[in-house]
Amino acid sequence: MSVKICDVGPRDGLQNEPDVLSVPTRAELVNRLAATGLPRIEAASFVRAERVPQMAGAEKVVAGIKRRDGTEYAGLVLNVKGYERLRATSLDRVNCTLAATESFNQRNGNMSLEEATAQVESILAASELPTTATISVAFGCPFEGRVDPGRVFELCERLETRELVLADTIGVATPTQVKRLVERVSILGADVGVHLHNTRNTGFANAYAALEAGATLFDASVGGLGGCPYAPKATGNIATEDLVYLLEGEGVETGVDLEALVAVSEWLEGVLGRRLEGYVYRAGAWTA
């Protein structure tokens, strides 16, 4: 069995950091991650710099990437304007995102739920690149509470794409909830993925539940970096190296060099000047 891991560290991982890393440093992070054998990296998001200054200069970051064969480079967009910016770069894939609730769409993209859905539908229909659609706050919203799985399923039904990703943006899901929603969305025929945060220490249990339910794409962030500027108290994604350790230990092929990935987290720790949230990079890759 094999799955695809997408490292979202250069995008989701850095967008909640207090400091804005330079364009060359962000491009170097992408390059170091690619060298580990990761099959996909989310390199940047094409959003307004005044709203998310950590993502300013996305086009320059992409231009600084030294492309590696076997790695797909993706970018995230919220609207058609962001898609037009991405399309002018050399990225391989567009990840369009919308939230499952009215309130989060208003906070994150200044759009209603219907407006955000229409934007994503328009991008999916127009894109000449492969597409992914991500439903954020798919399990719980910081402003509206628990999210009805039926609402998430109805949104997924509307989106014409080969990949659907269910995001636990604020880290409130539990394994049974994840398993049931992945199974439910899988009947639509698209490849189903998960984007999990470890806010309440359930992220890796949720990843295993998603795997059992048939998920084939897993978002994770090097060192466990991450969070959302528009979600109060949001903390990091599941750490990529921790996820690789879990999956490989269970006999699932990832194609990622775990020791090389640990070295990226060690480098990033020095760049940020603090300990990261992941565990494997501190404990080491145990291979006995």
C-alpha cells in the first residue's frame, strides 16, 4: 500500500509564524523538502500580502525553486485573482480552498459560503492544471462550533475535481468522525485526503483512522509547524516526519527519506530559533 504526502510547511507552516522569512529562505525550505523525496509540496499561497504578510512574494518564491523530478509543486488560492497569479508561475497544481461555514469564509476570504463555493467551482472549471479542492473547518469551526457532515458532503458533491481534502483546521476531530466522513466522501469517486492539525493531540490517531477509511493523500507540515491566522488558538499541523514514521512502521510506502526529513526540521529549528512541535526530529529516526 502507498499514499501521497503533501508537505504544507512552506505555506500553512509559515503563515502563522510571527516573523516573515525572506523569499530565498522560503525557497530553500521548498528545495530541502523536495530533496527528501516528498511527492508533493505546497510551496506558497497566493493571497493579499497585507492579510498574510508571511506569504508575500509568492511568485518570487516559486522562481527560486530548483525543481526536482518526481516532486509536484502546488500552490493554494482562495479566489480567481489568486488563481490568475498562480497560473502565471511554474507551479504544477492548484489547491483551491473554501470553508464549510459562513463565518469562516467571511473571516478567511471576505466572502459568503455561496460566494466562496462559486469561486472554487469557477477555478476548477477553468484550470488547465491538476486541481485539489480543500474544505477547511470540515469538522469544527471556531465561530460556529461543530459542523454537520452532511453539509461537508453536499459541498464536496458540487466540486468537480479528482482530489477532495477534508481539513480539520482547528484540530477538534476525533478518529471515528474522521473515518466516517472520509468513507462518506469517498463514494463520490474522487481521491480523498485529509489535512490534520494536532491541536488537541488527536492528529495522528485521526491520520490512522483516515488511512483505514481509504484516504490516499495526507497533508502534513515539516516540524509540526502551522496554524491559521483567522482561527483563534489554532496550532500546528501534524509533523511530516512523525507521519512518515507512523505510516512506514505500518507498512505503508511513502517514498520519503525520513532521516533527510529530520535534517530539514533540524535546519528549520535553527532558522526560527526555537524548538519545533514535532517529536521524531528530536528523538531521531529509530530503525532497529
